[in-house]
Amino acid sequence: MGDSDLYGGLIRLHILYHAGREPLFGLGIIEELARHGYRLSPGTLYPMLHALEQKGYLKSTHTRVNGHIRRVYQITRRGRAALGSAKVKVRELFGELFEEG
């Protein structure tokens, strides 16, 4: 198992977090994730976005930008609840990871 296999859940949490702050789109979230050190291709990201939408955590709409149709994602009520629960778990894990010297 490569290290990247461990990051899928963290990437999904980043997506939910950023979708909760403002609507997002594929290239925009790829660039945001790159600032955090994650290198994702569209072929990796879009299935994640679609899965999050199928689970009811995100909803998408289409908007026209410079003559092109862009799919934009926003967090749902269910997504906010899941993110809130995940924050508790991440806080707990963070404490365990860093309490050992």
C-alpha cells in the first residue's frame, strides 16, 4: 500500500470543508488540494465528487462560465452533519497522533 492510499478520506474531508465555505468546481478544488500537497488528476477527483454527491453530501448544479458549462458543487445538510462528525474524529486522532513525544 502506497502512502497515497491513506489520504483518500482526508481528501474527501477537504472537499466537504471547502464546499461548505463556497461552491467549488473540479479544477478549483484540484488547485486547492495541490496547495495542501495533494496531486490529483481529474480522473481521480471526479469519481470522488460523484460518489460524495451520490451519498448526499454534495449537490451539483450547472452554470455557464465564459461560454462553457461548469458543474459546481455545494455541501448539503447531510454533508455538513457528516463533516461535523468527522471533525470530532479527526480531533481525537490528532490528539493521539501528537500526544506521544
